[in-house]
Amino acid sequence: MDCVAGLRCRECARTYPAEALHVCDFCFGPLEVTYDYERIASVVTRERISAGPRTIWRYADLLPVADEAPVSLGAGFTPLVRADHLAAELGLRDLWIKDDTANPTGSFKDRVVSVALTKARQLGFKVAACASTGNLANSVAAHAARAGMDSVVLIPSNLETAKITMTSVYGGRVIAVNGSYDDVNRLCAELTSEQPSWAFVNVNVRTYYAEGSKTLAFEVAEQLGWQTPDHVVVPIGSGSQLTKVAKGFQELYEVGLLDEEPSVRISGAQAAGCAPVATAFAEGTDAIRPVKPDTIAKSLAIGNPADGWYALDTIRKSSGACAAVTDAEVIEGIRLLARTEGIFAETAGGVTIATLAKLVAEGVISPDERVVAMVTGHGLKTVEALATSVGPTATIDPTLEAFEAALASDDLLARSA
């Protein structure tokens, strides 16, 4: 059932029809989707959701497009893993990892792209396009192939090899640009007016695309028995995901799926080499000053985040925090999560885990809080970042003596005897 009421400017509150619009004509503020919550509440139930597919489309009543056959590779309903080993190392009692490495192309972008291309197809677009730091390019190319649409993705030329290969294999056009993501994004903004028949998922259909991130909140609440966590840690690139996670928790209450109004503290995680939101938070200012990215966390390397101010506002209103971590801490975060919970995250996930550890150590996150950390992409996408820090424990000749010598300093043999 289509319960979209229309679009509304986040700055001046002017309303617009639910078309391919993303910027207010009056004040140039960003638009967002509004819903008829009373109508949704009249039909949506926990049982109706439970009977739906094990994808993001089980929450179709709360998404901005009604389609009986959405463009889908099966994104969503990814594991919410109770992380007891990691919790013990950090000094927490109730820690969960929302593991979006399990999505079809290995990142949370499958959520937003499934929504965006379903809406784009409904609006009559034939070509799917985007500016991307890698994960979005992977997802757009894959979903476009599934939908029978042409695709054109633009990426910085220095992206990780795995992300370039994965995008290219789906058969669309992959345009590498000599410049940062912000340069690529500016070019896409110009192309939107030059190619009005193309759906640039993070430009002219961004309003709908962003709504897919709400499904992270929907799933976390459902997987916790229709309860919300006390604290959520979310990585920040553009800032959109963080704001929509907050919106998602609130919407569940608005339509009667939660018994109590949520009070979730939401904290942001950034890499120190690209931390405009974390810097503004630390300085106590509202000004998000653009930066030139210099970090191994390339999927978060957005120096001028479109939703940076809104992410900062969400963090503050929720009594959360925002911190930045060094590249060395990012690598340690990746290894810590893999070693304790068997989850291999890309560099963005390392940012999340390292920030989580930092906020716990600083007393920002209480040991008694129920905490969810968002791990948004698979480590196989960014193996270059680990090239100098992981490898064989030893290289030996094929003899028992050599094997035993390699483990001489380890009590594993004795403990397993």
C-alpha cells in the first residue's frame, strides 16, 4: 500500500508531490519523504511484517514506493549478532553487531539502491547512475543488471581494486575520475541536468534512496523483540544513514509497532583523515567545514557531507557523540572484530569498531547500555588496507619438526592435547 504523503523541504517545510525532486525550489534545502502515518498504522502489524519476505521489503508499508515486484537482490534482514567476546574485551555487557556484510553485494548500499531503483523504474527512468566511493557503485551496477536497466557509475580513480572489479563485472559503464569523491559528486550534479532521463540515485532520486537506510532500524528493533537499543554507533560518510536510522526508530513508534517511544542515543564514527562532522562535534559548532580526505576508509571519504549538519543535529538531540579514529586504529578495529566475533569488515567497519572502543574508554558509552554497532561492508572489498599487517603466522618446511618449532612459543599444542 502506497502511504507516501509527498515531499517536504527539511529547511522551510514547503511541500511537493512525490516526483523525481530532491531540492526545494524556494530555499534550495533538501527534500525528504513524508508519510500518512495514520493510514500506515491502520494496516501495519508485527504479524504482517513477520509474514513478509526476509528482505527490506517486509517493511514495504514504511517505504516510499509500492511495487509488488521491487528491484531486489534480496537485501536486508541481515544478522544481528550478539557480540559477547568483543563486549568482554571492551567492558560492555550487552553488545550487538548489525552485520550488513551479508547483503548481496556486501554492503548496506543494497538497501538504499533497491528502494531507489524500484522508485526510478516506477518514475519511468531507464538508466541508473551514481557517484560513488565504491559500495554504491557495486550495488547500482548489480541492481541495474537485475532490473534490465543500463547503468553508468562514476568513481574516484584511486578506489580499491576489488570495488572497481566488482562494479565492472556487471556490465555497465564504469567511469573513473581523477579526483576525490566530492569532485565526482559535483560532476554528477552537473550531469543530472544534462541527462534528465537518467536516475542518479544519490542526486535526483536521493530523496527516495535515502529512505532505504531506515530498514536498519526496523530490523534491529524487530530482531530485539520489538525493542530498541540504548545506543547505536553508525559510520558517517554523507551522514544520511545516521539520520535515517534515527527516523526509522521513531517511525516504528508513530505507527504503533513499538510499545514505548524510543530514546536511542546515536553516535557517529569517522576516520580522522576525513572527519568534518566529528570535528564540528568536538568544537561545539554547527559549521561543517569541508576537508580534503586522506584516509584508508575510502567508503567514508566524503569531505563535504551532504547530510553532515543533519547528522550532527541528530547526534546532539539524541545525547550521542561523534569521534574520529586514526588509520592505525581502523586496522586494529577490523582485526579486533574479526578476532573476537569472526566478522570481517571493510575499513568503514573498522572505523565503527574503533570508535565504539574509543567511546567506551572515554565513558561516553556506559557498560550497562544495550549497544548496536553498524558494520556496513565486507572486508574483502578493502583487503589492500591490511596488506602489511596480516599474513601467515609462519612459513615452514613440510616437516613435523618445523611445524612444532613454529608453534614453540605458543601453548596451543599443549592446550589442545
